Amino acid sequence: MLELHKEILAATGASAITGAESVQTLWSGYGEIKRYFLEGGKYPSVIVKHIQLPDGSEHPRGWNTPLSHQRKLKSYEVERRWYQEYAGLADDFCRVPHSYQAVEEGNELLLIMEDLNACGFHIRQNPDEVSLEHAKSCLGWLAHFHGRFMGVAPQGLWPVGTYWHLDTRPDEWERMENIPLKQAAKGIDERLKNARYQTIVHGDAKLANFCFSETGAVAAVDFQYVGRGCGMKDVAYFISSCFDEEACEEYEEMLLNHYFQQLEIAMDNYIDYQHIKEEWSWLYAYAWADFYRFLDGWSPGHWKMHDYSKRLTRQVIDELNH
């Protein structure tokens, strides 16, 4: 049994914990994310993700559970690796929380991290009220993140990033109702996995995982599904998390132009930038169709399965068939 308070004090150099508040509970009662307020030391507060697996035999490095549980458990191990080995490589243009300590014992895992609220990133946006400027800030974050990790091997991360990728979603694939898309699913997946230009993708880059400051700066959290991929998977998923059908149609060109402008800055005259832009622009529709494939098996009738999604998906299926 981990001595939670002792680990927090040791990791932060604080003299005392003066209070705590819940941020959110984890899936299926597997733990909780809490903010701890500190006295002494360098930090006024920290975020602690405390993962408690329901059985000591169900461990991130070796478990025997249904596929969805395996995927979730592995995601915590991936997130630990991300914070320990990769987060320090991100710069201020793709800000992430600093990791102070990761402690693993038995069926428990503690991730002790920087509290972004205490660093000024205390604003959260509602999808119903998000502005174009906030959306562009997040796409800028993604562009710099993808540029920073372009070509980096995802050792210890997901070999294919995102929580919906085909290899980990056979149950949803079986339940698909859109038969042409079901038949095209492997082809879509192959195009994305075999893209010449690969980076590390966030893997769950929805609006809810971005934190904003008063100055408009942005940071991101929740790296359970970070891994190798085409950057368009993050971009398409992010846009889907912010905008309805009409807004997707209206803003697509503007948002993609902004992303690629920021990617060019992030790549800093990288010799292959124009080739990356050409390939990834083409794969935007494939990334959207890939997520639509997941929704079709996971939640038929989901609000994101609108005419804009259907148009891009039909375009991809027609392209694959010809």
C-alpha cells in the first residue's frame, strides 16, 4: 500500500499537505485525480493521478482481462512512460505538465505532476462556446507538438497512437452497421499507418484536454493514448470535438491552413515540410473516416456522425475503391 502523503512530500520537498480536492475519478473506479495543496517547498499545489487496479494480479505489465480493460490498463503504463521519458522534450509552444515523480507498487501507480492551474492555465473551454481563436490556439499546440516529435520513435508508448485505432477495436469493428466503411476500415488504417511522415500524436486531443491561460497560451493534459501516428489523426479529432457540421464545413480551410502555418514554423525550414503538408493534407479525410469508423461501431447515431463526416468518409471509400 502506497503511503500517498509521504510520496507527495518526498517528491515536492513540501513540509505539509494543507488540503486536497477531487479533479475527477478514473474509469470504472480505477482511482482518482486530485489536487493537493502544499506548504513549504517549491510548489503551492500538485496534481496526483492515483491509479488503483481492482486486483493485484491485474497489472499494467501483465494482465488477463477483457480487451477493453487491457487497453485501459496499458494506457496508464504508457502515460507513466510519457511523463518520465518524453514530457521533458516538449517546449513552451506545446506545453505539458512537468512530471515530479512516478511511483509504482503492487497494484497501485502514482503520477505526481505539475498543477497547470497554479501556472496560470486555469481556464477550460466549453465546446458550445469555444471561439475560433481558442481552437486555433489548440491547433497551434498540436502543430508544435507534432513538429517537435516528428520522426521520434515511440519507445514504450503506443506503437499506433489514439484510443480508437483499428487494431485495438475489433469489437467495435464487428458491430459496424456501415458495411462499405467496414470493408474499407483496414485500407484506411493502412494508409494512415504507412504514411511516410510519422510523429508522436497526443491520441485524445479533444477540447476538454486543453487548458488555457488569460494570455491565450495553451497547455495539454491526458497522455494515455500517446504514440506513433499521422498528425491529422489529432487534428481531425480535435476539430470534431469543437464544431458541429456547419462549422466544420465553414472553418475547415481556415483551421487547416492555420495548423500547417504553425507546423511550418515548428519545423523551422525542415527540408521536407512541403512534402509533409502535401501528404497530411490528403490524409485529413482518412483520419476523419478512421474516427467515423470507430463511432459507427461504438455509438451509432453519435452527434459527430453528421453530413460533413459522411461526405469525407464517402470520399475516402470511393478513393480506395478506385
